[in-house]
Amino acid sequence: MADDLQRLQGLPRQVARWQNAQQQLLSGRPEGALSAYRDLVQRFPGVAQLWFELGMAAMAALDFSQAEQAFHQAEALAPRDVSLLVLIGQQFHRLRRLDDARRCFQGAVVADPSSLHAQLSLAAWHERERRLELAWECVEACLRKHPRNAQALCVRALLLHRGGRNPEAEIVLRDVIRSETSDHNVQYSSRQLLGVVLDQLGQYAEALKHLVEAKALARKLGNTARMEHDYDLADRRRRLLLAELTPEHIRRWRAESPGGSDPPRLAFLGGHPRSGTTLLEQILGAHPDILAFDESEAFVQEIWHVLAPMQASEALKLETLDRLTSARRTEMRERYFKSLFREAPPDAESKVLLDKNPSPTAALHLWLRVFPGLKVVVALRDPRDVIISCFFQNLMLTPTNANFLSLERTVRHYVDLMDVWLRLRELGGFDWIETRYEDLVVNAQAEGSRVTEFLGVVWQREQAQHHHAATDIFVFSPTYAAATQPVHSRAVGRWHHYAEALAPLQAGLAPYCKAFGYGNGS
């Protein structure tokens, strides 16, 4: 294996070819990269990094079988490479190959039990799988060797919090903050988690204080000014397009045949993040005739990002969207379904496919253009509760999530996304239903039955026990920790604890409170 790498490094032409393949992969041209990687692994079969990158290219090209094989080969070639094993585990996670992902994280620990990176990666995986005792063992193994390691202490606090031991978590987090660690990620995450813990302990003013501090630190972790600029530009362009959209466009799109074989019956479950989409998806997905997909990448990768290049130098024009050929739309649909089914059981057969992913509600016009028969379910929740809940989230920094670094920008994001829904709802011409989180938690069967019947199937008893089924599945949503809990109403009206902080923003939210039946927003 080392010989292959040395031989490759001694051949400038092949190194240049490798670098060119990497550039093609990074620039979104995986098909071009695949040919080079296939040839390179044949010439140098002992180089694990080549196999890993081949897997990345194959996954981007939707060749999931080859991607899986390539990642397995990379794993076999690098049984002692902790960093690469963790990376492979993360890609198996994206492929929804959960057993393979777990094995890679475990393999990293076997390769080097003293590695903080390996132990904490495995701890994070166990925590996602709700195996808190196993996660605890990993963290304690770290702390026995590095008793003051701030990152490990933060994970310990998270596990205490997940176990309902919030007073103990508070003590650990305050110690971490007092340690004044130089790790910027820990500085942020410790304060963010302390805010969550204090909120659950009823210390609302201090919870908000620590959250505001955390968000200020998060702004230093990336170029948030650029992210906000890119987000605002995309929003302005989207608003211009939607202003030109007419009911006639929607009717004509709906009348156009999808082409090809009959597509599965598809439903999109959207709404603003933290509006109860995960709870509703769990209830609907417990139906034997509904195959629910949790936070799938399919639409974003195969449709939204395909059209995004049109927005790089100039806005996507309505005319361009309207004139998408039947062949092009068919290609997009086929790629979408192929990507979507990467996480489905091989023998999966269902009457309804439910794609739950709130953020792509911003691209609902693209959904309707590519999927003429789409059913749309929009989850609603008191806008003030949505704002507070989003502000409490610890999310990867992206142009969208950068909005959740201040209450003001969180409100702006809510307004931007829900304006898309209000505009499409006004235009009509497609099948849609709204469902309120507050109604769902008061009577899950009544509200769940209403949405289930909208999807064309009849309510089943097992839907009422959805939280039991959730204990056996991996939940990809950021709200995975709550998926196994019975329906409760504790989060209804949570915003009242933060009414003073929301007061300057109430006027901006008032029209949406009124539009969605939550009073006048005062």
C-alpha cells in the first residue's frame, strides 16, 4: 500500500491527473472525475485516499453501489488511519448505511483508543443513536487520559443533559466556560448548551444571555457577513420570480405530463424549521402505506442545486423555469427518486412517499414545476415559538443557518420563508393542506387523521404509538432527541418566557400570527 503511494507520488503526470479529478469533484462535475478515479485505483489499488475520493465522486454521481464499494475498500486499506476512518464513517452516514458508519467509528477507536478524535466521534454517534451509556463510556475514556479537555467535558455535559441531569450539566458547562479554553468551537458550544440547560431549569434570562454570547462567538467561526449577503441576494431574486408567477403558470405546470413511467405518489412536508415537521413526519411515517424520508438530501442536491447555477451570475428567470423541457424535468425527477431511495429498504413498497424537509419550502415553486402532482403539507406553529426554538438550535453554519445567530435575523428568515408559502397559497392550483402544531399536540389522532386522509390513506392505530417505533430507527433531523417522546404540549407558548426580548420584533411577526390564526401577535 505504501509502495503504491510512493509510486504515484513519483509520477508527476498521474499526480496532476489526481489533482484534476479533485478539482472536478469540488466543482460539481463528478462524472468527469469518476473516469479518472477509476483508472487511478486500477493503477494504484493500495492508496486508500484514492478509493475514498472515488467513493465521493460516485456518490455525487448517484452511483451509490460503487460509492459503497469504494468506501469499503478505503476502510480495508486504512485500518489504522483514525482521521480517514472517521471521514469514511461520515460518508456512510450520508449514504444511510448506518451499520457501516458505526463500524468505522468503532474501528477508529480500536486503531487508537487514546485518540480524542476517535473516542468523541464514536461518542457523538452513540448519542445520535440514543445509546447514552455507550457514549458515556467513550467520553470517560477520554477524560481519564485528558481530565481537563474542554471538548470532552462539553460532550459529557451534553450526555448529562440528554439524561435529564441538567443541574450536573450546568456545573460542568460553567467550569468549561471559566477555563477560558482557546478552542473557539468549544467556547461557542459550551455557552449554547448552557443556554439550553438553563432554559429547561427555568432560568430564562440567564439562558438568553448565554445564547446571545454563543451566537456572537459563532459569527467568528465563518464568514457570516458573506453568508448573509448570499442569502439576502437569493431571497431578493426569489421574491422577484414569485411576484411574476401567476395562477396560469401553476395550472399549466400541473397539466403537463411528467413523462416516463408513472411516478410514485409524492408528498412534500414543509413549513418553517421548528414548526413540528419532525413530529408530524413520525406520525405519518408510522403508517404502513407511507414511506417517510427524514431530511433527505435528494431535492436539494438534484433539483435545487441543479438550478442554483442559473442564479450564480444572474437570477433564475421565471421564463427559464417555465420553459424547462419535458426531458429535462424527467431527468431531474429520475435523479431525485434515485437519490431519495438511497435510504429506503430494498423491498420498500408504499402508496405514498413523504419527503419531510422544512428548509426547501423556500423552493416550493421548483417543487411544483418538477412534480406536477405533488401534494403539499405545511406545518404551522405560533411564529413566536418558532423564533425562540430556532434561536436555541445548534446548527452547522450555512448561509441559511447564519440567520439564526440573532433574533432579528431569525425573524427575517421566518418572514422570507413563510412569504414563499403565502404567495403560493394565494396562487393556488395545487393540492395543499396546513396543519398546526398546537392542534397536533392536543389531539394527535384527530389532526393526524386529517393529514393522513389528505395523503389518500386511512389512519392506522400504530400511528398513535409512533414514538415507540422511533426508538428503533435513526432520526436524521436535528431534533432527533425528541423523536422517541410521546406527544406533549410543553413547548406551546414557550415564547412568553422571552417576551421582553421579542417585544421589538412583534410588529414584524404580527401579520403572520394573524395569517396563520395566532391572534394579532401582541
